[in-house]
Amino acid sequence: MRVVIQRVRHASVTIDGVLKSAIGQGLLVLAGFEEADTEADVEWITKKVLALRIFDDENGVMNRSVLDIGGEILIVSQFTLHALTAKGNRPSYIRAAGHDIAVPLYEKFLTLAAEGLGKPVGSGRFGADMKVELLNDGPVTICMDSKRRE
């Protein structure tokens, strides 16, 4: 499982011209799943996302988590995070999980994140053509891969 986490002032996702989800201060998480991913990958990533200390404390030091600040989370599926680009100029998405694997893992991620956050999280719609808007705060952008836990 691969995620791109962005600290945001606000973020939203629109599908077919209709606002699906919007958050204020918090985290926009783009999530990509591969065939080898399991619920253990989702659990590990969820714990890291919730505990990641990338919000400023009273001294301006990134020392607070989204939980500490009472922030929000928006999670959007993005299979392109598993693009292979070594050969040619057209990315290959062969490593990205199909719907049968990715949808249950995405739904598990949404559930675990909401439980850990103690409130609902925003989401996109798996497989939809989504328009994502955000105001990156910092900018702060962090990439994580559950297969590279060291």
C-alpha cells in the first residue's frame, strides 16, 4: 500500500460536478493498493497516518498529529501511485490491485481511519473521475509505502 499524505488547510473532492467530500485543516491522503497488499498493510498505514507529527506546536515545531489538533482526514483512492515508469513514456499500472482486492482495502482504510480519528473521514469514490482540490499547508507532503517499513 502506498500513500501520499498532504498537510492541508482544506481539501475537497468533486465527482461529476457534485461535491462528494470536503475537509478543513487536516490531511489529504491519496491511497494506492497493489495486488500483494493485505489488511495488515492497511492497519500499519492507518496507525502511521494518525500518529504522524507534522502539525506545528506552540513553538512552530512540527510536533503534533492530526489527532492532537482535532483535524480532519480526506482519503482518495489513486491507482496511479503504483505506476511503473522505467520503460518508455507511457506508465504501466500492472502492479495496481484490481477492484476485487483494492475496494475492500480502501473501505477498510476508511473505516479504520474514522475509528482512530473518532469522527467520519471524507472520501472519494473508488474508480470515479474525481476532481481533487487542496490548499497544501507548508507545503508538507510525505510518501509512505507499507512494503518499506524500515
